[in-house]
Amino acid sequence: DIQWIHIPKDTEEEQFQLMIASNELPDVIFSKWGDYGPDKAMADEIIVPIDDIISEYAPNLCKFLDENPEVARDMRTDSGHYYIFPYIRQLEMWDRVSNGLQMRKDWIESLGLEVPETIDDWYTTLKAFRDQKGAKMPFAISLDRLGFITSAWGFDMTNLSVEDGKIIYPPIEPKFKEVLETLRKWTNEGLLVFDPEQLNDFTKKIVSGMIGAWQHSPGIYVEEGKAINPNFDVVAVQNPVVNEGDTPVIFPRLAATGRGAAVSAQCPEEKYEAIGRWLDYSYGEEGYLLDNFGIEGEQYTVVDDKIMPVDIMYEEQPDGLTLEQYKMRHFRPRNAPGPYMTCNNQHYLHEDALKKDANYPYKAQSVEAWGNGDPSRTLPLLYLTAEETEKVNNYSVMQTYVDDMITKFINGEESLDNFDKFVEETKRLGASEVVTIYQAALDRYYAR
């Protein structure tokens, strides 16, 4: 019997702090422990190490961690302990690159162009969209998503990354000036739009032909676009490179992010076995299928050793439910609380089921394009100490300054002649200290 304590949406952090302050803890707590610091949480006697619980009562998770040492390292704290039954995205890129760059496929074909691969190719394509297709906003994307473009220089916009075991903060790197020069050129020539106000009514602007390239999930806008123009079509585009023949750099989501179910320090030890076996269920084949596909005979049947959803999964739902609401009643929703492994359903679904999914061809093409690249620069799951977290939080002024200056550099309000002064000021505001802090955390990560 499980007594669930439901937390209202958007109050998680507040309720977490109240729970800690009250010192009245449930047996199991699902949270994003990387924000608090799992070693600190154990030292503060909020949660307990679960190494023994996993080894004794969680054979499915044990097997998974043994077979995936990189994930196992992510799930151990710097002190060497497992602390949660984790929410895990599958290791394949299908589940880790859920959105990326897209373009009007029908435009590219009618213009006699190839899907762009280099930054120069992008420039040529966007100019053609502007001049020959009348696109008012050839490439529309929010500033914080421009990492898909800046990856050409090895940067995830302003986010920290790793290169040869060293922490990189892009804005203070010399090559970042070249990034800003390119983005400024595109903006100055009307090829790039990132102003939030101009991105309003995004769907309407795409399907009406105002926008030629954007960033989103697979096959988005196709149904709406075809309703207006039967030729409307989209294609996923791999991250660009500077030089032809280079390997794209990608920054996929991590398989494990520090979210998961921890055993509280107030949980009686006699419950450990029941908790361990219950939480372990989702990591086995039976639990995996239940979480992702429902109950055999109710939500699916097995045909040729493949899963075939029943007709109700393609029809109007009972009780006035939408399909997504029906799924949430019977499947474990993605990003749901609790231990969970997401599913690359193409491996499980029968080909007839895949044919019924109008978006499947776009999903398949997207993962091929977006997953094509070197992910080694992605920042792994690092745990800061309480002292380090406090120091990093003190540098919020620096990030505000960086965001403001980057916007001004790109839209032309600030001369790029001032880039060196910008770097000096960013360092003065704490950039070097932030790099040092994360480098120490990265070194601890490698030592796990």
C-alpha cells in the first residue's frame, strides 16, 4: 500500500524546503537532488545511502548499472554512494535529442538546394528563403536555443561545456567573438530573428510562410501547414559545422539528471526490502512495458513479438478524454515522479503501429539528423558542495551582464570592437571563479 503525498504544480521547491524545515519526512522522497547536493542531503540526515538496498533488493537496477558504467558513475555521489532510484532516459539518441533545427523541406527542394551542413551553407539557404521565398523571418529562434548554431564552434551558447577534461565557459573564449560576428551578420541582414516579441504567434507565422527555419520537436507544424498549403513539409537539420567534413558537435540531454526517488533518513529499516523491490520494478522488462505501453490485452496486444496498440489508442477516447489524457491514466507519463526508464518505442512497436503514427517518419529522420555528432563536450552530471553552490549563486550578476551584452552584440547595439573589454568585465564579475569551481567538481566526477 502506497500513500502518495501530491505536491501542487510549481510549488515543489517551496514544499521541499518546508518539508526539510519541519523535519517530518516521508519514507521516500522524489526530487531533483542535484540542486540540494546529495552528499549534503546524506550528511544532513535527510536521505540515506542506498548502496545496500540496491545490491540486495534491486536486481533490475543493479543489472542496468553494471551494464552502463557511465550512468553508474553519474548516479554515484562524489563520496561514492548511490542515493536515488533514478529517472533514466534511454541511452540511445532517440530519447536524448528530442528537438533540434528544422527547415521548410519543400522550399529547399523547390530552390534546388541541399539541406545545409556548414555555416556558409546556412547563410546561402537563409538568403534564398529571404530573397526567393519572401520569408520575413528566414530563421526564427529564441536566444537561449542558439546553442544549436553555436555548436559549430563547439559552444552550447553560454552554457558550460567540457573540452579535453577542462571546463569551458564560452563567452570568455577567443573563438566566441567569431560566433557573435556570424550571428550579428545574420541579424543585420534580416536572416536571424530572436526578439521574443517577434516570436509571438509562432505557429501562425510558420504555416503562413513568414519563417523558413526554426527549432522544435520532430515534425511540428506539418499538420497545420498542410491544411493551408498541401506542399508544406519540414526536414530536421543536423547541427552545423564551420568547415565542410567536420563532425558536428551535439549537446544531448543526459541519460540521468539527478532526479529520482531517495529513501529518507526517517524511513524504518524494516521497510527497505519492500521499498527496494517496489522501486526496482520499473527497471525490469515487465515494469518497463507497463510504464510505457500499459497493460497487455487492454492497451496493447503482442503481434509477431511486437507491440500493437489496441484500436482505442487511435480512436476518440471514452469519457471525453483526449488521447494524451487517456495515456496519462494508463502509462507512466514522461517526466513523471518515481523511478522510470523512457522507451524508444520504435524498437518495440509493430510496423503496422508505426504506420499509423503520421509523425513517425519525422521522428526517425530527426533522430538521425540531430543525433549525428560528437557529444563529448556535454557537461556531465556534477555535484557542487554547499559552499560551492553558495559561491556560484553569488555570480548571478555576471550571467545577467553576459546575457545583456550578447543580445547587444548580436543586434548591433554594442560594437564587437568592445569584445575584449566584455571578456575582462565578465572575468571581473566572477567567470574565472565559476570555471574553477566547476573544474573542481569535474575533477571529483572523474575520480568517482
